[in-house]
Amino acid sequence: MPVFTLTDEIEFPSPHLAEEDGLLAVGGDLSVERLTLAYSMGIFPWYSPGSPILWWSTDPRLVLLPDKLNVSRSLRQTISRQTYTHTMDRDFEAVIRMCARVHDRSKGGTWITPEMQEAYIEMHKCGLAHSVESWKGDKLAGGLYGVAIGGAFFGESMFATASDASKAAFVFLVEKLQSWGFTLIDCQMTTEHMMRFGAEEVPREEFMLLLRKALAEDTGPAGSWKNRDKPDMPDMERKGP
């Protein structure tokens, strides 16, 4: 299959035309409009600093159905001790920048380039990208961010500077998503870390069916999740599950 070169038009080729490794297209931009279309088609950007923007649709795809979340006994104990306090959309910019910093240090480079950070910050301002923060006292100890459209959440990255901080944030997120009617969490790349939470690989055809169903779910309008459960209340911290 050829790798497609994108133009200024906000469009993508069919994900079914991706290379065996999942690479579908190159170029384009990281505008809110293009990113929203990409995610709704099961496509995501992933590239190295200095590289053109690369767009992927992997097959198989790692997904987690919220009702299949698996939490280890030790992690449940950490959560039940309320080691961390969790918030949503309290400090998106800090979360994405910490994700970039941690990955840069641990892997000698990160795909969360300054350009990517600014793009997702703009998505956040539009109510499409969201963060979950784990706090230990007044210190940000871990967190994650991703994109939400319909009843699908597309996970992007997580970080932790304290034991289990990002894992606790993820459990908090999944349980919230399930209570809000979300039916799909897209984990994108296969990792043992996510599989331990109950994520599983599915063929592209099955993923696209799950995605179409999730996108059709009415889980409320786009907007901040800071006080989603208490829309009439002022900003406040919320304890973990």
C-alpha cells in the first residue's frame, strides 16, 4: 500500500489502506479540525522530532472496554487508602508537559513535541482533550491526557513521579467514563502495562465497529470535565474512587 501525502484539505484516506505497520499518511497539520476528524476515523498522529507528521491506524488495535477494567489488589489498596487526590482538567498544560518530560528522559526522546503540546492544548480549550491529575498534597504526582469524542476516549500519554500515581488516575478515569456512558477506550499501541488493566487487541474491522458505536453515544456536549459531576458547584478537588 502507498503512504498517502496529505494536502491542505481536511481529509484522510480510509484506515483500511494503512501499511502493515499501521502507517497511513504523512503531512498535513495538527489543527483541531484535522485531529478531530482523524480520531473519529480511528487515526492518530505519532512522529519523532524533526520528522514530518505521521498518521497511523494500527491493526490489531489495543482497546479497553470500561466494564472490563481489571485492577490489581495492590493498586486497589493504594486507591482505598486515598493516597492521592484526583482532579480532572485542573491543569492540562502541566500534565502534557510532564508527560513529554518524563518520556524524553526515560526513552531518550519523545513524540510529544512542542508542536504536539500546543495542538492538544488547543484541543483542550475546545473541550475535546482532557486530563486527569493525581495529587499528593499540593504536588502533582501523576496524570494522563487524551481526547474524548462521543462515547470514545482516545488515550495519549500518562506520567508518574510517585508510585502508582498514574495508575490510580487511570482507574479514576475509567470508572468515571463508565458512569458517563462511554463504551470504548482506545489505547492505540499494544503495551503490557495496559493489558494488565484488561485491554485487549482487536482486529481493525472490530475496532472500527466499536468506534462507530461509541461515536454515536450521547455522553453530553464537549467542554471542561473540571466539575462535570457537579456542574453548579465551584472548582473543587475530588477524591479517587
